[in-house]
Amino acid sequence: MKYLVTGGCGFIGSNFILRCFDKEKDVKITNIDAMHAGSNPLNLKNLRNPNYQFIKGNICDKKLMKKLIEDVDFVINFAAESHVDRSIKNPEPFIQSNVIGVYTILELLRTKRKVKFLQISTDEVYGEILKGKFLECDKLNPSNPYSATKASAEMLIRCYTRTYNLDTIVTRSTNNYGPRQFPEKLIPKTIISALRNEAIPLHGDGRAKRQWMHVFDHCDALLKILSKWKKSSIYNISGNYEITNLSLVRQILKIMNKSENLITFVPDRPGQDERYGINSNLIKREIGFKTKMKPQESLESTVQWYVSNKEWWQNIRFKKIKNPIPWISN
């Protein structure tokens, strides 16, 4: 089996590649990554496998992508701009990567219909839900430029699947955590800030609630989907850990034996969603997937990974926020 993985030097993509080689036999992976914010060459530095190839490039490069798609069985698209705060400050890179990039892939697949396309999306496309959980059939109602571009990509995939008979699947996962996550995200930012005894900014009152899943569980779900492929499916992939941002940060500080005085409340982001919630019974029924990682243990192991791998994040640009409202220029 031959996979073209886009954005494979990012958080979820790199974990997927490592997980795939660990669990699958006779698989060949080509990884194309533009090495924008969120990608780290250290993520796959120690990967030594003759069936792995890395190419630095952009998924919007039609000529390059045409060459790479020519000889693969699956395109698995992790490539995306994904940070909500940055999308609010400047949506353009999100439109380029998350919409134009997907459009480029779909256009090429019109002439390579035997190639299957797996799009990694997000639960944020549904928007806010205060009670209950969204099903795959519920309407999309994104609240910020990031989630709007991911929803736009899904609409393109849906119409190309129907109009041009492409073989596609879309997955919508909850928040991920684990090793190799870029420090701008809540959990690594909290851990690294605590290690440096720096302030940990929390939007609003910290009561926004999210579902979390360990990246290993997410990757295992994707591997099951690839092995039990069902054309035109959409799958919610939810974690087993729902918690407010404030409670999560407090839990991390407790694990690290650090003071809660490090927590600093900053003005809420525009369009902040109070809660996300998705129902993942469909993937359990059709694919047989269930999460295995235990929240407390996996959170502790995540903290330990960042403590033990300082060389991974110390050279990453990680400055104190001079202006605590990141969507307003300093």
C-alpha cells in the first residue's frame, strides 16, 4: 500500500506516520510538507525506513502534487493551518492551505479516480453546542476563519465526490494532545510555560469546554478507517475526556507541582465557542473503533514527554505574548 501523507511533519501527521510504520507491514509513505508554522523537522528526525520519503513542498503546487499522486493508493491530508487565534488575525494563509490546497488535490484526483482521499477535518466545523452532541448528519455552522475554511474544504469534497465520482472519506476529530504538538496549542503551551515559570494565558474565564483525545487514539482510528474503507463516509472521532480549559490547566499544573498563580486570564477571542461536542457512535458501529488511552495517565505521559524532550521545543520560536490579545497587532 502506498500513502501520500500531506503535512506529515506536523503534530498529528508525524504521529500518524510513526504509528503507521509501527503497526502496518508493506506500506510505503511519501510525506510532503511545506514546513510552515506547526511543522518541525525533529518530529521525524529518527525515522529510518527505506519505505519513507520526504519532499518539501506545498499542496497548492499542482505540478508537484500531480507527480506525487501518480503512483499512490491513498492521499491522506493533514496539511492545514490550524490555530484559531492566527486565523482571526490573518485568515489568508488558512484560505490558501485549507481551501485552495484541498481544491488542488481534488482537481488532480479527477484524472486519478482510483486514488482514495482521506480528509482530516475537525469538530469545530459544527460550531458551538451547549448541550448534547452533534451527529455526522448535522449542519455545519463554523464560528471562526479556521473552522470556516475546514468546512469549505468539506463542501468541495462533497461536491467533487458526487459530481466526479471521487472516492473520499472525511473525519472530524475532537481536540488532540500528546507528543510533538506545536507549543502554540493549549496543552504544550501550558506545560512549557510552567517549566519556565511564565504566565499561562487563558481566554475569558477559562470555562470554554472541549473534548480531548490522545493523538495515538486518533491515529489508530485513521488506520482502522483506511483498512475498512467505506466510500463517501463521514466519521466523528471523539475523545473520552471532556473538561473546561481552566480545569485542564489546573490539572496539568497539579501534575507538574506548579502554582495556579501562573494562570493569567486574558480577553476572550472574538466568536469564542463555549463548548464543542460530537457523537462518535457511527465509527464504533461501522469501524469498531474505541479509544484506549486513559485520560489521567496519557496526560501525565504527555507532560513527561515535554519535560524529557526540551531539545524538541527549546529552538522553536516561543515568545511571551506582549499583547495578550493575539488577534490585534502590537
